[in-house]
Amino acid sequence: MRALIQRVTEASVTVDGEVVGRIGPGLLILICAMQGDTEGEADRLAARIAKLRIFRDEAGKMNRSLRDAGGATLVVSQFTLAADTSRGNRPGFSAAAPPAEGERLYEYFANRMRNAEGINTETGRFGAEMAVSLVNDGPVTLWLDTDPPRN
């Protein structure tokens, strides 16, 4: 699985003029299931994100995890993270999991953040045209992969 995470002071996602997910301080997680991904990758990624020490401590250093900071997550499906831009001007997305599998793993990941990791988690709507708003805190933006990049 592939994720782009952004530390935020607030974030929301809107579909057809309706806010479907909103958080205060925490992480916006743009997530993409890749071909061959399983629940194992989702489990490892959720655990890793929950433990990443990227929130400020009392001294202003990035030394606190999402759990330590009491932050929330907004998880948004983003198949374009699978883009292959190595040839031509039009990205290819064949490395992304098929839509049904991508949706299943997206939901699994969000539930893993909620239930196993104990993080307040909101979501976007899989496959919808979404408007994502955020205030990036820092800015802090990290790219995470569960496996080495695929060709």
C-alpha cells in the first residue's frame, strides 16, 4: 500500500456539496491499494502511521506520535498515488489494485486505524469526486510505501 500523509491542524472532504468527513488536529492520509496488496500491508501501514513520531513535543521537536498527540485521521482513497509517469505525458495507473479490491482494502485500512489502533478516524467516499481541504501543519508531508516501488 502507498500513503501520502500530511500533518494538519484541520482537514475535511466534501462530496456533492456535503461534508462527509472532517477532523481537527491530526493526519490527512491519502491512501492507495496497489496490485497484490493484502490486509497484511494495511495492518503494517496503520501500525506504522499510528506510531510515527511527527508531532511536536513540549520542546517543539517532532517526538510525539498520533496517539501521544491525541490526533485524528481523515482517510481518503487516492488511486492516483499509483501513477506511472515514466513514459509519455499521460500517467498510467495499472499498478493500482482493481476498484473492488482497492475499496475493500481502503475500508479495511480505515477500520484498522479506528479499531486496532484506537484513532478517531473519518473517511472520504471511495470512487467519488471529492474536494479535500486542509491546513498543513509545519508543513509536514511524508510518503510511505509498504513495499519497494513497483515497475
